[in-house]
Amino acid sequence: MENILLLLNDPIVLSVLLALIPLVFILVYALVVLYGEMKMAAHIQNRLAYMENGWHGTLQPFADMLKLLQKEDIIPDAADKFFFMLAPYLVFVGTYASFAVVPFSSEYVGSNIDLGIFYMVAVSSLVVVGLLMSGWASNNKWSLFGALRSAAQIVSYEIPGVLAILGVVMVLGTMNMQTMTQMQDGGIQNWLIFGGNFPLGQKLALIPFMFVLFVIYLLSSMAEVNRTPFDLPEAESELVQGYNTEYSGMKFAIFYLAEYANLFLVSAVVVIMFFGGWTSPFGSFMSGPVWSAFWFVFKGMAFVFLNIWLRWTLPRLRVDQLMYVSWKVLTPFALFSILAIGFIMVI
Amino acid sequence: MDSRVRGNDIRKIMTAFTSYFNDIYRAVSSAMIGMRITIKQMVSPTVTLQYPRVKKQMPDRVRNRLYMNFDDCIGCELCAKACPVDCIDIEVLKAPPTVDLGTTSTGQKKRIYVTKFDIDIAKCCYCGLCVYPCPTECLKMTDVYEFSEYDRHNLIYNFGTMTPNDVETARSKVKQYDEEQAAKKAAAAAQAAAAKAAASANPAPQAPSVPPAQNPESQKSSETPTT
């Protein structure tokens, strides 16, 4: 026991343990979402989905995992082996590194740096490099198409997304995600979507623009995680899964894991920016380190749910429609909102 | 003229503007409608039947696996003749009148040994044409539809209840009867010839003896190839 405590005093061991918390969370969450998404998809189509393994198929994700673990790891002959092997890990690292600045609770944030959200935007762009790498290294035209589409899509949707983040940063005056959350503490009325913790006039003026920025960020985040209606990079019907066509076994699983982790990441950013992060909606009631972790995960899962719901509702956009939405609708609205927010904050 | 052109331009810009906002409104509202529909579907009950455990009620008069009540078969071969895909394979042997084969449940007397009654259900097309000609209503289509097999030879159903031994005894009985008949006939012929000879007085050579007629039925049954 004393040895363990001594080990925990070692700063390196402690930081490794703390860094493992998001990883464990991602793994557990991926199993839950894998099951939840299949169930939701099925029930939206009046089906039942998994029913065989365990009660209502609850053991199915474990069975899937087991299958992926023991599958043969095939690397195509013509593939560029080094980059082919590297790509999935790069995609996952890009996502996992972003979790470093996400405040899971009032007491836990991997790295409480002042450039938090800026770092997140920068590091999650690594995903694009990984996707492009996988598409190129696969030496398969569909994979390359998927990767190119994904690069074009993510790069163009990063602009309205970052502009929306900029609007929020202008309102809160900080890029530290923990501070952003703390500024919205004190109940549901202090969340930024309801105008934040500001004098009444300013609050009322901010509400419509906050709502616009919220919708813009939600849409662009959906495009960034390549989910329907923006799933052109992995359009099953046209591109046979796009960039991950040639992957199998654990590498494929890591792509999936990264995609789901990314989904939670963007949901977490929406929650932190507009819905008060880990703060309790009832002020000081039900708050505290553990409750705040609960609220954070609960709100994040609510947005994951919204993402899944949208996925099984809307059809895929065409490429030109995709670009139209990004450049001609989201970007002008975001710019206009930033202008208006600037005026409101100055006044 | 200048002002008219300017007016046109303004109108064009205005229509472009309104259509831009209209498009956004329509996109958002139709997405909302879609989401309302999907969430309603999500909470509505599912339609999936857990098939191997829960089965759908089949309609009356459904045509699936053939069932044959062999006890009622009189060996008329009408079903085999009606079958469009020749999946019914019957071999029969005409029983001698001295043997009592019993009656069918409809009260008809059985006169023929049915030595073989095979239905190859893999060939069957479920038309039901064999059911209607059967005079004793011993063929019928049931509602059983799960009868897949690992070996397709198992799909040939042997409805006949006669064992090879039974068939042998039946054959020997028929043969014996035939021989008796032939002997009787020969005796009768000889008698008749003798009577004739006696009647026609002196010129009385030996009457040409009629060779015992082969039973056409038994010959046929032994020649039909067994599949």
C-alpha cells in the first residue's frame, strides 16, 4: 500500500495515470455508443437490432470487439506500408490529444492551459492529415476519393466552426476551457446559450447570436466528424466506406474508435461553449466534483444522441450543396454574428 | 431608362435575397419535420418478429410441405401424372384378388400394392396440382415451411411403409397367383381341347398348349428403374 502511495507521489506516474482517464472513458463510451447507435437506428426504422447476446443484446459490443481483435490484419500489396500502418494511429492520436484540454469535472482537466480551445482546434486538425495519409497509402481510388473529400470538407467547415468559437471567446474573454466553464457556473440561466452571466440588457441582446453560433458550430462539428448528413468521405453507397476501405481488424477498429471519440469531443466543445460544461443546471444543487463529471458526460451524451438522431433522419448532401452550406450560409452568418457580438460587448 | 434598369436590378437582388433566406428556412424546417417523424418512429412499437421463436400465423389453405397419408393410398398414380415437375415417384404391383389389402378411410377397397412412394420435396414447386386428383384425399399441403436439410438426399421423403421384405413377399404372392392362374388356364385349355377333340371325334391331335401368360404388371414393376 505504501509502495503504491509512493508511486503515486512520483509526478511522472501520476501524470500518466491522469492521462489514462480520458482513454478509459473513450473506450467505455465507444462501447456504449456502438450499442446505442445501432439500437437507435433500428428503433427509428421500427426494428429491434441486437437481441441475441445478453439481455436485449447488451453484450454485442464486446462480441464485436472480440471479433475485431482476432481478425487478420491485412495490408494490401500495393499499399505504402509505413504510412498505411501509421494513419489510423495518427487519426486517433489527433483526437485523443484534444481530450487533454477538456475539463471533465470541476477538479479534473488534463492540462489547464490558457490556449485550451485554440490548442484543441489545432490538434484535432491532425485528423485530416491521418485521413489523407490513409487514403493515399491504401493505393485505392475510392480511398483516395474519400480522403480528398474529407480533407476538403474538414478544411472548409473548420472556418465557420472556428468563427463560432471566436464569437464565444469574444464573449467570455478567455480560451481556457476550465475558465469558460466556471464563468457559466451558477445555474441554467448563466449558460451562454441563455445569454451567459451578464447584465440583463446584454444578456437579451446576446441570446439570438448565441443561438446562431450554436447552430453553426453544431453543423460544422458534424461535418468535421464526417457524420451524416455530411458523411461524403465515407459514403458507403458511392465510395465503399472511403478512406477505411482497405483497413481491417484492429486498424479499422481504431478508425472507428477515433470517429466516436471525435464525436464526443465536438459534443463536449458544444457543451462547454454553450451549455455550461460540467456546471449543474440547478446552481449549487447537485454540484461537486463527482456530480460535475456526471453533468458533463450527461450533456455530452445528449449531443451525441442529437448527432445520431440527425444521422438517421437526414440524407447525405451533394458535394456542391456541402460547399454551399459552408461558404455561403454558415460563414456569412458567423461573420455577421461576430460583428454584432463585438458591438454588444463593447457597449 | 436608367431608373428602369436600376429598378430591375433592385428587384433581382431582392428576389435573390428572399430565395436565399427562403432556402435556409426550408432547410431548417424540413429537417425539423424529419426529426419529428424519426423520433415518433423511434418510440412507436417495432414490427420485427423474433422469427425462430415467434412465428407468423400462416393463412388457411397455405401450400407448403406435402403430407401424404400412406394408409389411404390406393396406388392409382394420378398424383404422379399430375405433377408438373415429376417429383412423385410411385411403383405399384397389382395385388391378386385373393389378397385382402383392406380399405381406405373413405371406404374404397385397396387392390394394388404400393411398393414405393417417394416425393422429392426439393423438386416440388408447391403448385398443389397433385392434391386435387387424389380420389381418396390422402395427399395434402401442410403449413410446415421449415424443413431444410444438410444433405439434399434427405429431402426425398419415403412415404411408402412397405419394407423390402414386404415387397418380396408381395411379389412372390403375385407370382404364385399368376402361376396358379396360368396352370388353371392351361388345365382349362387342355380340358376344352380334350372336349373339342372328343366332340370332333377321330381327328384329335394334341391341342396346342397355350403358354402361360406373363403377368404384365409384375414385369413392368421389375423393369422400372429404381431411382
